[in-house]
Amino acid sequence: MRSVARYYYVDEYYDIIGDYEILLGYNVPKDEAFRIIHDQYYKEYAGGMDEYRYWVIMAEFQALSGILMDNVKNNALRFIDSMDDYLEGEEETLKKIRNIILSPQKEKKFKKPPLYLRSKTKYKEGDILAIKLLKPIFEWGGDKEDEKSIIDFRKSQEYIRGKYLFLYVSRISKHPITQLMPEIDYISEAIISLYDFVAEKIEEFDIDKEYKFMDMIDPPYKHCYFSTRFIALFNASKEELSEWAEISVIGNKRIDNKTIGDKTIIPYEHISNLDQIIRWSFMNKYK
């Protein structure tokens, strides 16, 4: 059986069930997991017109997971059987949810969230990275009549083609995958800065020298790949990474954050976004 509530009560479902699935996936005892979720979310619905949604969503999820609690089941059925005011299509939805609640289910084995939701960057604060972009030059994605920008874009692309660029990991950002139990796991990403230096060979970069950092910008026209993914910097697979860039750690040193200022950025989504950020940052400087 498939969830009905997931599609009819979308916002409420993901608010309530998202953290619940995480806790169960990390083997938090079922009673404790429910208590944590109930303490967090029930107060938002208690005594209001939408309280029934909390109970039917919770009961359906527990039923489909084979962990339905009697009090959850009884509260959901009480609301379903006593309701006489429905939204469009809701009566049929609640009938389906009622059938799910009353149907016997096997207990489900919960899994941890996908790796991309709990990925951890392999880099350390202070790492200096040499990077060579491997993808062909992107065609201009903006206004076709903006001839100057097209020229600037292509000029900047040619400037960095086949050359080494250099990144600095200014700090590592860590945050829990759920605020309801921060200690169970976390995700981390590298916050990077882009050196204003381009070289034919890695050896041309002098680690002991003080280079300036460039302003980094998000491209206004993004080529989005795997747009539902959130990957900490370079936590892509080797296959994905090798398709986009050649990257190596060439050293580590600490730089005063005052030197870097606000010239940092977190590449979201996919390694392709880092590619875009670097290209557009160079266009912004050398146009």
C-alpha cells in the first residue's frame, strides 16, 4: 500500500514525517521517536481546525510502517468518523487512509537518509586546492542581444581554458541533519574562496605567497544538474568529479578571515555549480 496523505496533505506530511523517518532510520526506539515528534509538532495542531490532519497523517505513516500505536489509531479514526465538513476530494482521501489504518501491515525496516543528505566534505579548513575545469566552454545562456556580455563571457572562458585555478577552504560548515536530535549525525560542506591567480602548471603557485581573492558570484543562468541534490563540496562520486574537474590538495595553511572578507561561497547542488561559479567569477573580473 502507498501513502495517500503524502500527496493530499503535502506540507503537513513532510513537516511531521520528515524528521520522524530520520529518527527511525538512526534506530531511535519507536516510542522515543514518536514522543520527540509529538512534542515538537502536535502543539501546532492541538485544538485547531486541522488537528485531524496531524492524527491521520501520523496514523497512516505508522500503519504503513507496521508500528501503529493504539492511541494514534483511535484518535485518527475518531476524527475521520466524526467529520462532516470536507475539502474538495478530502472525503475520498480520508476513506482511503481509514482503510490503510485498519489494514494489517508488516513492520518496515527503516534506512538512514540518502548519502547526499548526510554527506561530509573530505577537505579541512586551510586546504589549498588546485583545480582544472574539464568541461567545454558553455554557450552563453543569457540575453542573445547582449553582445558585450557574450564577448566578455567567451573572453573569460578562453582565459581559463586548460589552466589551473586555485581554491582556498576558508572554513568548514557543519549542521545536524535534524535539530530534534542533533547528536545523531551531521552534514558538512567546505566554504571556499577563489584565488585571483591562474597558472599553466600547479608548481607556479607559491603557497607561502599572499595572493588576493576574487569576488565570487552565483551565475544568473545556471545549468542545473541533479537539481534535487545537495552535495557538500566535492562529495560527488569519483565518476562525477572526474567528468567536471581535475582537483588536488596542494597544501594547507591558515589565513586570517579578515583577509578573505566576504569572498566566499558554498557550491550547492552539484559539482557543476562550482564550475559555473568559477567561470562567472572570472567573467565578472576580466570583462
